[in-house]
Amino acid sequence: MERDISRPPAADDLRRTIATIVGTEPGEIAGDTNLVFLGLGSLEMMRLVTRWRRQGVAVEFGELAAEPTVDAWQRHLHAAWETRKAKSGEAVG
């Protein structure tokens, strides 16, 4: 099992991860680029959701699939992270 992470993935981390999956350079992925049009499929999205859940970030596949951009994913991951912190009693921020 993957260990919990200390923060949600940053936009640059997301770009590197996605670039590796779709075979492009991270710098080629703008914040508003549709990741499905870039070649990211639903199976890869599910794997990312599973990875993040194992790391303690309860993100939802449907939210990511509805807005498949780095900017939207960053918002969803941050919101899931804040929810996790609030539930665990950690300081939010």
C-alpha cells in the first residue's frame, strides 16, 4: 500500500504524471488543456484516482472525468485534501 502524502499533488506534479502517461512533455500541458483530448483515457484516470485514494486523498472519479484539466483537478484534489484535514482534526490551510 502506498503511504499517505503530506500534501495534495501540485499542478507541476500533475503535469509530470499525466505527461508520462500520455507520452508528452509536462510543459506542453496547459492548465486548461482537455486531458481526454490529449490522450488520457478513463482507465488511466481510474488508476490515478486509486493511487490518490491509497495516499489518503479521497478524490472522486466522476469529478475528475467531468472536468479533465489540470486546473480543475488541482481544485478537486485540494478540496479533497481540505476535507481530509477537517475530518482528521488537522489545522486547515
